[in-house]
Amino acid sequence: MRHRLLSLGLRPNGLGHNRLGYAVGRRIGPAVVRNRVRRRLREILRALTLTPGFDLVLTPGPQTVLATFDDLREAVHYCAARANLLFPSPTKTQNLTKTT
């Protein structure tokens, strides 16, 4: 899945959990910048509830350096939603099943 800021690659892994990888190349910038981008991506994915059983690789593009945290979160959410990886939250499903 692609967004203008990053791309998300995925493949089923047959496990009960996800494995995450970050491919942040040197074209992004020096080590300090690459590490900051990696930390941001890690924090965004930590907050998301994803469907288990996939290997995920996030590859940021050069525009990622200039993007705000909210822009980056939106890009990751967009790619995950497009890949049907977002696990529905329990509160939403409970509200949908309760009809009186």
C-alpha cells in the first residue's frame, strides 16, 4: 500500500502476532533524522490495533522528514486501512450489536 509519505508492505506470517520492520534508507538523511523517523513510526504503530498474523515493512519516503507527526499518523492509518489491517475496537462492535 502506498501513500505519498510512505509505503507499507505486508505478507501473512502464519503466527499469532505481527512482526514489524522499518526500511529507512540513507536518502532520508543522516542517522539522527533516520532514527527520529523510525521512532515516530514505532510510536504510531504501537497505538494502532492491527489484525495479527502479518509481517509488515514500512518504508518512508524523503517527504517524511518534513511531515508532522499527525501527517505521518494519517499516512500509516491510511495504508493500514487500505490493507484491511485495522482491528475493530471492542467499544465500536459492542455499540453496533446492542440494538434495543
